[in-house]
Amino acid sequence: MNLVEISNELAALFPNDRVTRDLNEQLFADQPAGESLSVDLDGALLKIPPMCQHEVCTVVLQCDLIPASFHIRVICAIGGVKDESRGVIESNICFAVLKYNLDGSLYTYDLYSSQFY
């Protein structure tokens, strides 16, 4: 399998609808139904509406040498992409970085006010 085939396979395994479902399940697990989630990122209070749509920006198979581990990292724009110019993506709300085990199970996520890659 070449790199293009691997990239296509990763993109197919982590489409927008799957990542949206996985992330919303985590974000709103402890929220009352229908209530927005308030998140303080870099001193700004952001509101994430319940069950909003997200847009996958990057899917990466990552190998960490220290500690030795493999995982799949997905970067998505929460609320979708607002703008993309000169290779810089701006999200409608913020960004999430999700990490999946090699079996495809989400095991952690982090939120960021801007894309940092």
C-alpha cells in the first residue's frame, strides 16, 4: 500500500459525520439536553451549540517514539470552517484534536482556540 492509498483509507475511516458524532458524544456527555457548552480557551469564553457539525481538517497516523506508541490524530474545526486562505484554516468556533487508538476508538481530545499546526 502506498502513501496515497493510506491517506485515502484514513480519510475514509474518519469522515466528518463520524468525527462529529464522536466529539459531540464527549463534549455533551455531562451537559443537560439542548444546552450549549461554554469553554474558556486562551481567556475567551466560547459557546459550542449542542450537537453542532464539525469539519475534519487533518487525519494523521502518528508514531511517537517517546513514549513508543501509535495513534490516529484528527484535527477538526468545531462548527465548521469559516475561512481558508493561503493554507491557514479559520474555524467558526475553535479546533479539536482527537486521538484514536489503532482499533479506531477515541481515547482523548483537546480543544484549542486556533489551529497551531
